[in-house]
Amino acid sequence: MPQTMTLDEKLAISMKACALRQSGDREGFQRVIKTAPMPPYLAKIYKETVGIEQLIKSGWNLSEAEAEFGSDWLSR
């Protein structure tokens, strides 16, 4: 089972991403913010609305969705 991030780890990622955004580094912001796990409910909605391929291509960390829904949740 994938290990979930602590709240402190998520906060650190958010703070780093915000600093990048404030400095005008939009690409850096996008890269860093996607290392934080997407909430499972959002991953499920994303999967249903834009599809599996697009969700995978988006580059988001899906570890919490995998932990909640199972390792095969994308193929179901």
C-alpha cells in the first residue's frame, strides 16, 4: 500500500509552490504542486470527467487515491 504524506509534508510542498508562483515561476509551481497527492475525491471526479489517459498524463500524485480505492482503481 502506498504511504500517504503527512500534513506537514503537504504544507511544505504548498509553501514551496506558493513561493515559486509568487516569483513568477509558473512551470515550477505546476511541477511542485503536483507532487502533493491529489485528494481521492478529486481524482475520482477527474477520472470520470476527462478520462484515465488525461488523468495519468496530468502528472498528479495519485498515491492517496490508490490507497483509498485500491491499486487497480484506474482500470476499473
